[in-house]
Amino acid sequence: MANWRASRVTHRRSQEHPHTQSTYVASGCFKVTIGDKKQVLRAGDGYYVAPNLPHGCVCLEAGILIDTFSPMREDFLK
């Protein structure tokens, strides 16, 4: 699990990884891109990313995202 705090107009660059990812928007507002789909998500919303699918987001209003990954992100432990 990872907690990501973002200020307005922060970008989370497009990325892809072999893990499934589920993210909960704890607060704020984010424009999320998953594959070729874009949507604006607010506090209480969430999204799922399948393995190896390009995804990223832009913070529109300062907030917090809580990410969970399966399997565990070993690279986050280093």
C-alpha cells in the first residue's frame, strides 16, 4: 500500500508495471488516464489498473491517493 500526497497541478507521469493496482481517492480531485480513457475523480472515488496498462494522473485539487498493488511492489521497499 502506498500513500501519495499531491499538490495542485502535480503530474504522475504515465507508467506501466506488471502489478494490478487499485487506488482510492482519499481527498482532492484528479484527472486520471488509464489506457486511452480519461476521467475526473474526486474524494470517495477509486479506480483499477490491470497489469502492464499505461496509466497516469494530474492533480487538479490538492489531495491524497491511496494505492494498493498485487503482487507487492518490491521496488517500493528499497
